[in-house]
Amino acid sequence: MGSYAPYEDFGNLPGKLFIVEGIDGSGKSTQLDLLRKWLASRGYCAYFSEWNSSPLVSETTKIGKAQRLLSPMTFSLIHTADFADRLERTIIPPLRAGAVVLADRYIYTAVARDAARGLDRDYVRRLYRFAPRPTAAFYFRVPLQEALHRILAGRPELKYYEAGMDLGLAEDPYTSFEVFQGRILAEYEQMVPEFGLSVINATLPIAEQQAQMRQLVEPHLKNVMRTPVMPHVEVLREEGLSGRYLAEMGGTD
């Protein structure tokens, strides 16, 4: 790879950025949702950002997919615009405020998928060098056949671009999907040492995977923004409730 800074320096952002990565069927989204609920239960302010969710490019992407107009380069540039918009609106502001941001896929998704579509690896890495370094990046490693089983078991039909049919890998969409996901998996494995991704064995029980995530996340939560936790008495009083039960909890009428 070329010699360049892989991340943008945003200075001392008081918030924390935790991201999940992995091929389709790795269970990364489930684990991020469990982490979000755990953080919320402990009073932490946690914001969520999802890949390919910017309204800035959603209509363009929809039309391009419907008419099968998207080349690998067009796909790459649309995803870059999507990420740049989300970074400005939903990632950097909470980090500057001292909150937690949870990102369901980050720049590593683009690097893996764009390279799997044949774009130059160095070019794609340079394209996303405006991104801040995450506090922790979790890569959910799963064998290709296990991931395919999870995805295909509940999906009667694969979409054209999802299956990588635009690449001419195979005439059958399921075969094409397998080859495409295999390419993406290979790119992820290459990025593990390059970007220092924290590997989680995605074949372990869900609870065990979550325990590993929490163990790695917890040391970073010191001084992170938390919502004020009101005593039960104060909550009841705010709702206009009073009487014997409030007094028994330590309040007064």
C-alpha cells in the first residue's frame, strides 16, 4: 500500500466510536444492537449510524440499482458520498459532544467491497482517509459457508448487486453471491493486521460474543457522556405523583 495517513486527525474528540464489520451473515448488526441496549441501560448517550443510510444519495442509488446503471466506480463514489454525509451529520457531532457513536459498518466495508469489485486497493484506502480512527473496530469472523447458510436460509431471492451479478462472476445468482462474498472475506482478512481490527469469533454463542465486546468497550467509557439518572422519588414527583408510596420511598407529600 502507498505511504499516507489512513485517518484524518480531528483533534481530541471526547466521544468514543465503536464500529462493527464482517461479511453478510456474520451477526455484526445483532451484536451492535445488543451493545447499544447495554450502554443505554447504564445511562450512556449512544448514537447509531448505519452504512448506506444517507438521504443525500438514497434516490440516486435506488434509480441506479433499479435500472442496473451502477458500475464499480459509480458504486464506490456513491458510498463515499453517503459516508461523508453521515460522518458530518451523525458521527462527528456526537463525538464532539462526548457521546458514544455505534456504527454498523464503517470505511472497511467500502474498502472490502470496492476491492472485491475490482477497484484498486490503494485508491479506495486513499478515498476514505478523511475518516477518523475508531476507538475500537470489531470484525466478526465467520466461515464463508456458515455465513451463506445464515443468509440464504431466510432469503428466497438475492438482489442483482447484492449477489455481485454486475461483475459477471457466474450466471447463477447464488453461485455469484458465494464467489462475491468470498472475495469480500479475503479483503477483510487482509485488513485485520493492517488496521488492527479486533476479531470476534462469530460462531460462538451470541452471549459469549457480546461479553467479549463489552469487555473491550468498557475501559473506554470513562468520562463518556451519560444521561442524568433521577432517583425514583424524583421521577414520580416529576410525573405529579405523591402520597403514601412516595413517602415510603423517602419523599414527602
